[in-house]
Amino acid sequence: PTPFNMGQATAHLAVNAPISAVGPAVVVVDGGQYLRRSINVVLNGIGLTLPPVTLLPGDVDNNGEVELTDIDLVIADYLTAGGSAEGAITDLDNNGEVELTDIDLVIGNYLLADE
């Protein structure tokens, strides 16, 4: 499994492909309120090792970019457990409460988009 950093948490990713799969491919890592990352790989029929992947938080409406709507959703959930009326996950640092750190994270990634 390939470790990838999601905000302040680390998770592991396992990629399964048929042993007969060879040639160029794209692995897309999608972590909900995190911006998606695409990684170009070459399958060789033996195995695949991915580099570490960091997913940036802030795309709480899951539309592929961090914009004012995302900031508004996080601010609207300030001092709650997160999870706005629109179903967005707004606790970006996964500590159980939407607080200033979450607002800082979404503002810090403003105007970034899926890769």
C-alpha cells in the first residue's frame, strides 16, 4: 500500500490491476473533501509502486476546486461537529469539530483545483 497524507492523517492505498495489464494508466486518488490527484503510471504486469501522495483539503462541495462556496460551508459549521446541511464534510482536520484550523485550511487552498 502507498501512504498518502490527508490533511493531518495518513492512510494507505492499495491498487489492484490484472496481472496482464501493461502500458500507461492513470491512478486517480479521491478523498471526499480533498482535491483529487491523478498520477500517471506505467503498468508492467508485475507490480506497481506509487510515490507518496498528498491530498489537499478544502473541496467540501466536491466540485473539483476550492472556492467561496467551500469557505462559506466551513464557516457556517464553525464550532459544530461538521457536516453542513448540504452534506459537505467541513471538519477538514478530522479532529471532531470545525474550528479556526479548518477555516485556515480551506482559505489556504482557495482557488486550487483537482490535479
